[in-house]
Amino acid sequence: MSKYRFLDWLVCLCSTFHSEYSEYFFHHSKTQYYKPDTPFLLNTALIPKMFVSINYSTQKHWETVSALISHLCSNNFFDDFLTSHILFLPFSFLSFFLSCRNQMGNLLKVLTCTELEQGPNFFLDFENAQPTEGEREVWNQVNSVLQDSESILSGLQAYKGAGQEIRDAIQNPNDLMQQERAWNSVCPLVIKLKKFYSFSLRLEEALKSLLESLTCPPFTPTQHLEREQALAKQFAEILHFTLRFDELKMRIPAIQNDFSYYRRTISRNRINNMNLDIENEVNNEMANRMSLFYAEATPMLKTLSNATTNFVTENKTLPLENTTDCLSTMASVCKVMLETPEYSSRFSSEDTLLFCMRVMVGVIILYDHVHPNGAFNKSSKIDMKGCIKVLKDQPADNVEGLLNALKFTTKHLNDESTPKNIRTMLQ
């Protein structure tokens, strides 16, 4: 809403308290009284006088101001009006606001500029969030996927490759024993790689289910994330898994070498009397899709980016902002939790802080791929400078991979519209 709507409330509030100020609410000095939703000229010098004159001690005034506060906080329509007039507000007015803890928190953030700088500010319980009845169906569906994530990571971490066997086979092309040894070493690895790829497809469907739940009307993305914390936690767990998987994959060049050898051997059909049953598991079509998947530097992140883009494309009746605002809100919430001791101290484990950092980076990358202008543009709803600063304030060993992910897996970092100071921070 516009600042004029806020002024409507201010006029109503002050005129309720003191009819003597009605003369100040004439519209452009005309004889008619000020009408709602009509722009008018406000003499800012009168603001201190109006607020100082208000007696907050009476029940009538308390109820009126409380109603105003409740409306302002629930509708989130503050803009630069309050921040531009903060110096005119007397201490007694701010003291009164401090006494209304439940209703006043968000308003005070605006008055002190923190809300404008930080965006949404609430605690996402990544450690203990449990599904409500309304979340249960989607939560169960996603949980059936996530419960296999640790075994996928363990399998990837234990991946050794068949480098030596492949080298021996290439150096001795006429030695059938070496060829068979290499083939028998590669086949189980290809089955394992298929398992990883198949999991990415399951993860893609899980992400779509979460996006449907966290972006649907009538609630805003902020309301969804705050109300449906168990689903928000699962969304975060998918991003956390994704970055961990891709970090591991980038350290294992043997994956692409093994799969390339497998495809070359199959295509040449030079194996005689060897185990070719694997083609029932990984046929040519599956091999092509797996090849594209593992050719990506960050295959899981690419999968999620494509899934999010496809979600936006397929849901034409859903505004793009519903999806991008969900991502930007998640990034803002993670940033605030990381930089606010009151929130970060509530985590029982330091691993949760790293979890929070991974999630923040993950949603930034998704936002950068989905939003037409990306995450680094000045119009972005993500405070990129603040997010990068939060990462750089952490131990270097914990965030090197995350900073590299922002550098090398985002889409718009090198656009001309990206501020130079953001590029400099990531150099």
C-alpha cells in the first residue's frame, strides 16, 4: 500500500484524540475536510506537537493505537514515510511502542530501519520443526525421499572409481583379461551412478510438491514459511543435500572418466562373452540422460534450478513473484538468523549454522536462475551484500565452497547490472 494509506490512519488517529487539530487535516487548504485515499500536504513540523499532545494513559487511546498497530503490522504497508519522519517522533511515542511487545516488533523494525534492510525477520526452527495436520501429506511424501539422502551421500563419498583398471585396459587393448577386469570394475560403478541420478529425479518431484505448498494463495511466501515450518525445513534440507552432493561430486573426477569408458565400450561393442546384462539396467536412453547429468559441474543444483524454472512455466496462473519471493524470503530469514545472536544462539549445534549458510546460498542460486534479473541486480529482493558479508564473517574453511558456488554456479553475477562492489566481494 502507499504512504497515503498510512496517512489515512494517522489522520484518523490524531483527529480522534484531538479535534483541535482538525484544521491541519484540510485537503490542500480547501474548505472540505481531508478524505481517505486522497493525497494531501502534511506539515511535518506539526508531527511532534500531535504526538506529544496524545495522552496514552487512557483506555480509549490505548485501544485505538493498538488497533492501528495491529492493522499496520498485519498488512506490512510501511514505506519511506516513517523512516523519513523518524526524527520528528518524540521519545514518549517510541517508549509507548516498546511496551506493546507482541504487536510492535515489526513496526519497531521499520522505525529503526532494520526491517527495510533485512527483509522478513522470524525464526525458522531448522532443528525441531514438526508437521501440522495440514502439512502432513506433503511432508510424508517429501520425507520418503529425504530419508534416503544420507545413504546417497555416503555412497558418493565412498566412490573410488576404476581409474587404474581403465588405464591398464587402454594400455593393453589386445589383453582380453585386462579388458574384462576393467569392464567388471566399471559396471557396478555405473549401477551406483544410476542410483544417484534416479535420486535426483525423486528430489525434483519433492521440490515441486514443496513449491506448490509454499507458494499457493491466499498466503504470502512469508506467511507460508512462518506457518508451515516443517515444510520450510524440508525445503532447506533439499538445498543442504544438494550443495553437499555437488561439493563431493566436484572432488571426484573419476565419475566422468568411468562413465565415459562405459559408454565408449558399449558403443564399440568390443566385449566378447562378458556381462552385458547391465544394458537392461542402463540402456542407451538412460545413458544419454546420465551423461548430461554428470557433465554438469553441479548436477543436483542444475536439477533443482530446472525444476524450479519448470514449476514457474507449468503454473501459468501462479505469479512468478510467488516463487521468487519464497526464495528471497528464505534467503533473508537465513541471513538474519546467522547474523543475529538472539537467533543463532537458539541452535543447539554449530552444524545448524553451516546448514543455514548452505540453505541461504542454495536459495540465492535458485533465485538467480529463476528471476529474469537475477539475484545480484539492484532491484533484487535479496540483500546480496549482507549475505556475502555473513559468509565472509565465518571461518574460511566453512565457506570457501559456498563462496565458490556463488561465483561459479550463478547465472547473473557477471552481468553489467551487477554492482561492482558485489563482484569485488566475491573475488
